Amino acid sequence: MSRFLISCGGTGGHLSPGIALGEALVARGHKATLLISNKKVDARLIEKYAHLSFLRIPGVPFSLSPIGFARFFVKQTAAFFYGLNLVRTQRPDGIVGFGGFTTASVIVAGALFNVPVVLHEANRVPGRAIRLLGRLARRVYLPPGVLLPDVRLSALRHVGLPVRKEIAREPREAALKSFGLDPRFNVVVVLGGSQGATPLNNWAQEKAAALALEGVQVCCVTGLGKREPEVLEYRTRQGEPIKAVFLPFCDRMGALLSAADLVVSRAGAGTIAELIRCNTPAILIPYPFAADNHQWANARFFEMQGGGIVIAQEHLGDLLGEVRDVIFNDGLVRKFRANLQRMDGANSLDEMLVDLEEISASMPTPALVRPKIA
């Protein structure tokens, strides 16, 4: 049995794969502690995982503003000493970081104590934390075709994003009914990522009536704190009742994606991995202010692989027409689903588990009396 620390807090895109890996490690007889942030989205997402161990680690996202940078410096300093103490007391056999502001402190602490550290980057443009910490890592997992210039090739492995075991295709009719949707009508699901997206929420509100006329239901996950739960009633052109459902949060993504004929979504790597796992076609609207424009790179790769199409946020005026063109084209939807099924061929989680066990087994038991500082 090995003991792992998994740093994965801050966003659903980091926490979800951390949970997937943590559950898989525990199922194989290992111990895993997941390090999360103090953000509301983390607290909400972990509610159904009482069987896993979570610790909240200090930290805030990087900011260039004077006040924001000062807060970042103070919090990250506290996080560094927290990480040192955590590694010293837990004596892990391996540390896994999924990026984000919770990753740096514990990865550096692990490197100082000579604990094997492993990094996973799901986006097609590696984030700041992964770029800066890559040279400290025994292994860096990257998407297929992506490289890091400062990381030796022998340390790189190309794998996808671990997806939680509960994210899987479900029977459509049961999934629809679980959200109060009518199996007779098509469904567009609108997702803005774990924290929601105001432009997509507004689009769903403004276009729900027009879609309802054509027999299309809308289910929009708005993000915590952005809107209260609401069900709006409309009529089709034939006078039949039809709904639009607005949810602040959804912890049944497998069911929601199984209910969808089409998803309109941001282009975070976690969302894309779940779309692929559930074989759900999508129109992706990359967040235009994402670091290094990584969502655009994610979305373009998804489109090139044939899972759906991409629209820039400045062209949201074209989105209604694109939704109509896709959702009523059965042949195109079937083609997208076939491509998504092909994209879901590799089991990235199993590959990571075998690799992590080999890495942890190859290290002598660390004394961890004092950090190794050059």
C-alpha cells in the first residue's frame, strides 16, 4: 500500500480528475488525500464523496493587480509552509498535482523532501503551474501531441484526463425524467463550467422561448450564486407544454449529458473529457479570457477530431442558427457521436495508476527528517 497526496482544488476542471484518481487509488488498496481550496465550488463538489479524505490548503489565484499580487504572495507563502508540514507529517510515497493555485506549494515541498512528484495537464496549452514546476516532476502527463520544452522527454507521458467513474452514458429516457424533461422533445444543455458563464446563461434565457417553439427543451447549469433554480413553461408551435430548466449546480453530469441531444458549453478540458465519455456532441464557446487562450486550443482540437463545432464568443449571435442546424440533423449528430466514441478509446486512468504504482514502489521509504535544500 502506498500513500498519495493529490493537489486538485480551485476549479471543477482540477477537482474532478483528482476525485477520479483518488477513488481509483483507494479501490486498489492505497491511501489518497485530496488537497482542495476554500472555494464554494470545491465544497459543493465533494459533498457526495464522504469516503474520500480531503484537506483544504491555503492559496488564491495569481493576480497582476498590486492588491491581488500581495494577497497571492501572502497566501502562497502560508501554503508553502503548510505543504512542508503536510509532507513531513504524512510521509507520502507520491504527490500528484493537477495544476491551479493549490498545486505549487505541495509540489515544491515534495521535491524538497525528495518525494516523487507527478503533474497532470489536461489543457492543450499547459498552465503556468505546470510550466514552472515541470522540471521538478518525476512524470508529467500531457494531452496527445503536446510537449513541454523544459521537461525531459523521458519524463513525459501522453494520456487523457481521468474521468470520475459515475460519468457514463445512461439510458436517455430515465435521464430526461430525472431532470423533469419530456422524452418527446430534443434537449439542449448549456454549461458554463464549474463556475458558470454569464454570457451563456443570458443566451439560454433569451433563446429558450424560440427553441421551445421548435420543440427544443433547454437545461442550463448557471453556476453557484448566479441564479436560483427555476423552471420556465413555454408552448411549442403545436401548443404542447415544454420546459426550460435552470440549475445553479449539477452533480449528476453523467445523467445530464445523457439527456442532452446537444451541449452548448465552454471548452474546459474537464468538460470536454466528460462530453467524450458520454458521447454527447457539443458546440463549444471558448472562454475568451482563459490563460494563454487555452480553451480555444482545446475547442479546436475537439472540432478537428469531429466531436462538434466551435463558435467564438463574439459570434454568439450565430449560435441559435448553429444549434438548429445541428440538433435537427440526425445524420450529423450520429457522425459526431461516432467520432466521440472513437475518441474515448484510451483508458487514461488505468495508465496513470500503473505508472504511479511503479514510481512509488521504486522509491525507498523516505525518512523526511528535514527537507533537501541545495
